[in-house]
Amino acid sequence: MIAISGDELVQQLVNALSLGAIYALFALGLAVVFSVMGLLNFAYGELVTVAGYAMMMLAREGAPFWLMALVAVLVAVVISMAMEFVAFRPLRSASPVVRLFTSFAVAVIIQNLIRQFV
């Protein structure tokens, strides 16, 4: 049997709660987008990734956390709006299958752009 100290137990509880909170935020974001747009946006994870890279670049420059968070949110909003205007808005009246494939396509495009530039 493995013995776990009190400090390790507390650390694992904090790790589990923080990871659960991150999963809950992802699920909440997907649910909000689905309820507003009627579309399951599979590019949502890529938006979070791009925001994370924006924060990482600012962290390398020594920026304060509040600035990193603000810039990350702004980057995600700008890319979300670009996705809406370029990919999703022209297909509002299309079938749900077409919009679903568009969502997959946008996710793949963003993934490849991240691979290309990072």
C-alpha cells in the first residue's frame, strides 16, 4: 500500500479541483455557444489554444497577469468574430450538417496555422 502524506493529499485535491474547474469552463463555453448559435463549434478548443499562446508570449516579455489575461480574451474575441463573419454567418440558413463540417474545417485550419507559426 502506498502511503500519502497530508501535504500530498491536499495538493492532489487542489489539482483535481482546478482541473475540474477548467473542464467545467470548457463545457460552459461550448454550451453557451451552442445555445446562442445553435452550432456545436469544434474550433472552440483552438480558440483557447490561441489565447494561451498569446498569454505565453506576453509572459516571456514579463507582462503582468492582468494584461496577459486581457490580451488573451481580446485575441479570442477577435478570432471568434473573424470566424463568425467568414465561416459561420454565410451559412446561417444551411443545414446543420454543413455547419458542423464548417466547424470541423475551421478547427483544422486554425490547428494548421498554429503548427505553421508556432
